[in-house]
Amino acid sequence: MGRANRVRKNRETKKADPLGSVRNLDIGQHAAIREAKILPVVKNISSLEANERIEAVTAVAHLVEDQTCRKLLLKERIVTVLMEQALNDSAPEVIVKGWGALRNLAVEEGYDVCIHMYRKDILTPISAAIDKIHKTISFLLSDPNSVDSVAKKLVWTYAENVVGLLTSLCSEGTEEIVNAVNKLNPLPFLMGLLSPECKTPRTTQNIAAQSLNVLTEEQDELIQSIVESGDVFLPLLLKLRDTMPVGPAASLLRTVAICGVMHNISDFVRASENKNSALSDAVNLTKVTALIDAATKILPPTNGNVPTTEEPITEEERCDAIQTGLETLSSIIASLQEEIDGNISKSTAGMDDMMDEDFEDDEKDEEAVEEIDDSADDEAMQDDIAMVTAGDRDSSEEPTDSADQSPTFHLINVAIPLLLPLCNPQDTTPRSTTIQIRALNCLNNISWTAATTLPHSSSLFKIFEKQAPLIWSSLIVPILNSNSADVELAEAVASLSWAIAKTVGGKLSLSEGGEGVIGEHKRFMSLYNAATTDDLRTRCVGVLGCLGLAQGRIEVNKEVGVFLLTILSSLPPTGNTSAEPAIEAVDALFDMYADADFDYDEPVFVKHNFIDHLTAIYPKFKAMTKKIDRRKFPELRERGDEAAVNLRRFIDYKKKERAK
């Protein structure tokens, strides 16, 4: 289905040589940059003059933001130089800026350099640095007048750089790194930075909260230690979450990140059946939407609205708060959906056991198809095709939740209006595009929750059903018309489009008429042909299948039907259509041509001999499903086997449908 996955930390496969691409870099074409910028700063890190070392490390921290300079610095073994020299320097400012350079490297280069640092044993100096920072802060608290403001600022910058690097290692690295970091037991240190008694600057609190958010994701042992700590950690986290930040200098990003921490805890306590309402995701949901709303309303700082004693929230901080909030919101929605799906699965477990007997192995599937009696009565065959095309849940079997304070009510009535402006930014800067994609993923998850779990007779579904055409016309269509080359944006809008089209049975307005006007269904055909992933192709097919359902658009149905048949005709060995989009295409055809009374059935399906095309496609489709590895892709194989059986039944049904 098209729901966006929960936001996860990057967990790429290990590489034997994570910096192999850097070692093989041809520096000949960059010789001038290397001679003028790279070699001098690397050399000066070892200078006898402290000022030169400070300037050199500061330059490295800035140079790594440029991709070419970063690659050239890595070629000069800058990680080793910084770890062996800058972190052990006699000048405190060199040490602090050395950590800053490593932090920037991890942020800019991501996985590869994080793995490299981990293998260079970066956690050992991180552990020592945390201990040193802790002791220094304790001294400052005991005697605040003993150090001037410049030295204090250096201490907090030291903490920010070390914690920031720790966060990048966990978010960009592997489970092995996360487990190793948690063995350092950074929890007391991070919680100490968040404590009001520590009087930590807002920027340092932000980084500590973001680090804790990353560290608690799917880390049951760490979360359990928080939950079981009694009055040590949990009360502070709850207080930080529940205190709404106000004013232009409020700790907005910190509070949003703490909502992420509490969501991670909520996931854990839900699995352990802890009934503490304060730990419920319903609370996190209302908090995080309020925080996102607050962040969108912050005005740029001016002389008239900024307190002179505090630094106002920067634009970067505001955008980070929105982005972190959207990631947390998307994850909360996915968790709520998983909970709903789990409840439905429990209620249908008995039915599934009975159905499993019908699909025990491939031989039995085929035998069941071949044994369909040509003289089977029409009623039995009607039952078969009804089973094949059943797409919507029976509203009488759906659990209803009409309480105005239910999570679903909040998502539809509060979250959607909040998300729509974020999904349609006024500029195309990288930061705005990132926020746009996160907002689209949230809206996508809400839409799938509404489309697949709400009874169609419920008031909430009817509210969302009215919102769907507006989302389509004001948001999806403009994005499609922009012809963006952003793959992540394309996947997000395709998935959202699928949910919206499914909600209204494809009854959405399509652009038509006029020179150069291209209908949205053709946009998705083009997007399918340009797609480089099966995921995006499958989403495009899902959208097309829904758009093709609408009656009164025979030409659109024909174009969609022909396109789906073309996809299936390109199955191996004569083509390269993959399993996922092929299975979705078959399912779409089932839905579109399930009933001879549809106004497009006779002029499209019958007149254009779709049945002959499907008959020719069937052997290739069945062969394709048999090649899906059941051990690696059990769910896909099960869907493929079921679709193959249903395709045979569908063909038999359609052959007899007009003969009645």
C-alpha cells in the first residue's frame, strides 16, 4: 500500500572500505584548489602557533561544506589528522573547533564518514570528552563567577559539537554504532543538559534533545531504563513536553524533539501494554501539531519584537523544528495505523486460517483453477468475482471512533488544515522542499488511514471525502504540472494521489481540452515510464487504477486500461515489467472491469478485446509469480499467487458474462 514508512535512522549495509570513492578520487583536475586551500590548512593544524592551529581547524569546519573541498580533505586523511592532533591539542579552542569540524564532516558526508570514524575508534575520545564536559559544567554551576562569558560559551560549544557528532553517528550509521553509543550510557549526561538547574543555552538544549530523540528510536533497553527510572528521567521529559514554549526566544526545537522522544517511549509502552495515559501517543499527537503550528507562525526577528537579553529563534532553528515535528507526526500516524491494522488482524485471524487452506501450495492453486466447471452456475461465479474485486472494508465490521478528541478526529480536522500550506510552499529552496516532502508524507499517511479504516458511513469519512477533491486540485495537480525531477517528491505525491483517488473512487476532475493540456492520468503514465524504482511504478499504477474506475469517462478508462495491459504485456521474457507493478496492474483491472453494467465495459473491455489480451498475458503472469522467492519476499509471493488464481477466474467470468 502507499503509506509512507515511519522515519527511520539510516541503516545502510556495511562497506569494506567506506571511503573507497575518496581514495580513488582523481585530484588532477582539482590541483589548484588542493594547493591553494587544502594543503595549507592541513599543514597548519600542526603549526607551533596556537592561532594558526585555531584558524586552520576553523577553516576545515567551513571547507567541508563544499563537496569538492570535503573530498580533497578526506583524501588528505583529515579525520585522522583531527582525531590525533586537534582533539589532543593544548589549546582548548583548537579542541572545540576540532570537534566542530568532525561534526560537520559527519553531517555533510553521512554514512561513509561515520563508519570510518567509528572504525577509527571515535567513541573513545567522545566518552572522554563527555566526562570532561560534565565536570566542567559542574564546576561552572558551583562557581558561576569564576569563568568569563567567552569561556562559558566555549564550554557550551564544546558540548554541542560532541553531542552533535554523537547524534550523526547514530542517525547515519548502523545498529552496531547505536548499540556501542548506548553502552557509553550518555543518558544521564543528555538529561543533565536538559535539566533547568543546568541553565543550558537553548541551542545546546536543542542538540541534546535531538540526540535523545535519535538514541531512543527502537532502543528498548534505553527506553526501559527511562520508564523504570521512577522520578529520575520521566518526570523531566513529561514536563519539557507539556510546557508550551512561547515568545521569539522559546525552546521550540527542543520541545518538538522531546515529543519525538515521548513518541518512541509510547511505542515501547504500547507493546508492553502500559496503560499510563500520559505516555499515550494521543497526547504526543496534540502536542506536536500545536508545536508545528506555532513554528509556522513565528515572525522573522526585528528590532521591535526581540527581547534584548535573549537570542531570537533563527530561521534555521524554526525550519528544523517544523521538519522534526513532521517526522514525528508521520511516525505517530504510522504507529496509530499499525495499531488499527493489528486490531483488525486479530478480529479476522480465524477467517485467515480458513483461507490459508485454499492456497497451501502452487499445485493446489493450479488444480483449483483447472477444476472450475464450465457449467458453474452464474451465481457461484458472481460470488467469485465479488471476492476478487472486494476493495473496501465492510463498514458494518469497522470499529468506529466518533469522539471529538479521538486521534483520527484530530488528524482530519486539525492536522490536515495545518499540513496543506506546508505541502505547497511559496519557494523552492532545498529547505522548503524537504519540509514539503515531510508534510506530504504526513498527509499521505492520514489519507491512507482514512481511506482504509474509516467506515464509509461515518461522519469522519464524509469530512475527509469532502477534503479529498480540494487536496487533489489545490495540491496534487500543481505539483504534477511543475514537472519536478525530485524523485522523493514524486514518490510522496504519487502515494498521496493513490489514497485520495481511492477515497473517492477515482471521481476527481481531470484536466482536458485546450492546446498543451495534459490530463493527470497521462501525467502518471509518464511518471511511470520515467520512474527508476518499482515502488514509484506501483504507486502510479495504483493511482491509474482508481482514476479508471470513474464512470462517464470512457476515453480515460480506455487509455488507462490499454496502459495497464501494455505494462502486463511487457512481462518477461519479452519485457522487463517487475512483479510489484504487475500485480497492482492486475488488481486494478479486476476493479475496473468487475461489472458489465459499468458504462465503459462494453465500449472498452469488450470492443477492444481485452479478454484476448488477458488470456495471452496469463501464462507470463503466472510464470512471473512462480519466480518470486517465497523466502525473501513472502508477502509479495502470496499476493502474486492469489492474483494469478484470481486472474484465471476473472478471465473465465468475463468470457461468460456477456453470454448470459
